[in-house]
Amino acid sequence: MSVSKDDARSALHDVETAERRSQTLFGYGLASPYLLLWGVLWVVAGAVGAASPANAGIVWGAVDIVGLAGTGWLIVRHARRCGERDDRVRLFRYVGSATAVAAFSGLTLMVFAPAEGGEITMFFTLLVAAGYAIVGCWLGLRFAAVGAALGGLAVAVFVAAPAYLHLIVPFAGGAALVLGGLWMRRA
């Protein structure tokens, strides 16, 4: 039995499509715990900050430390799970990218020194939203959808209810990340 060139080409295309889909789903599975972790932390920081606005900065700092420690733990766990060198290299590229974004954020806040908490809230929310949108361009549309939802929610609150920005955005943003994490886990 002979296979035609068209049949062979079609079979190779199907294999490549399945491989891309498998890699995308694997990426969603790896990303889910990070989204869940940071979404919950965002909601917690927002709740404590809303209850005690004077301590909001301290709370966000503590939450960031917990989140970075949790992220580090997840990275180590995922690096062990990723048996192949290419998967580990990809994981460490994410870490490098996150480090660059963290440095950019800190330096930007140092240089421009936003005057109000709402400006800082919007800066980080839109930065995270843009990050997920960019990742979505490369790794899967679910990332882009999370970024669009997060950015859209923040801008809607900024336009419609700016006085309540510090109350609504942490809850809506955290919820968007948690829902995105659950959505990616189901993929």
C-alpha cells in the first residue's frame, strides 16, 4: 500500500497541530497555579487594604513577599516536573522575563513616583494585564483573554467609579486571575 504525497502531508499537518495543542494545554496547566496563587493574594491584600487603608502599602508588600516565595516554590516544583531541557529553559525564560518586569516596575515607580494609591493600583493592574495579553500572543489565547478581562475591568472601574478604584480593582482583578487559573486548569 502506497501513501500519496497529499495523504502524507495531511498526516504530518495533523501531527503538528496535535503537538501545538498539547504544548498549549501543558502551558495552561503550568500557568494555572500561578494565576490561582496571585489571584487569591490579590483579593486578600485588597480586603485587608480596604479594612485598613493606612496599612495597605505594608499589606501589599507582605503579600508580594508571600507571592514571590510561592512563585519560587512553584518554579522549583515545575522545573522538576519538566524533564526535558527545553521545558526547563522555557521555564527559566519566564523567570527572567518576570524579573525584568519586576525591575521595570520598581524603577518606573521610583522615577515617576505616583502620588496616589489609585495610580499605583492602575499601573500594576494594567502592567499585569498587558503581560498576560503579550503571553497570549505567543502561548495561547486564554492568556490574552485573562489579560483583556483584567485590563477591561480596571479601566471600566477607573472610568465609571474612580473613587472606589482601591476597593473594586483588587477584588475584580483577583477574581479575574482566579477564574483564569481555574479555566486554564480545566483545559
